[in-house]
Amino acid sequence: MYLDNTIRVARKELHWECDYRREAESMVKFGEHLANDPVFVVPRLVSELSSSMVLTAEHMEGAALKEAVNYSQETRDYIGTGVMRLCLQELFEF
């Protein structure tokens, strides 16, 4: 029974992940939530190039998080604090 429920939830979540219109709405909403955030920036949706089968966002420059192992401890602390703050905001504010 546990496995059946896990498969049912996975199917539902996969369906949501493949619903690009829903993802686009979520992207815009997330961008609105973080519009004045001093750390995080959400790429802008390019709606004229998006559809039910394609999700297009502006290109943003940045570094992969895995590169943080090469950063100073101060920088890693800054990143970790920002990520933790964002996670807590998603849970309790959004």
C-alpha cells in the first residue's frame, strides 16, 4: 500500500512538472515574492516564447553551486545563510 501511494504521488508531481503553463505561473509568482530580495533573482519568463510544451526564461550569468567548495568560508556562510533563509520563507511566508 505504501508503494502504491508513493507511485500515485510521483505521477501527480511528474504531471505538475510537465505542465509548463503551471510552471510559468509559479515562476512569475516566485519572482514577485523575491522582487525586492537583496540576494536572489528569479529569471524573467519570456511568455511570447513559452507554451504548454516550452518554458522560456531570460538567460542569467552565474556560477554553479558546486563551485562554492572553492570559495572562502565567509562566502560559503553567506550562501548557506541565504539558502536557509529562502527555504524558511518558502515554508512559512509564500
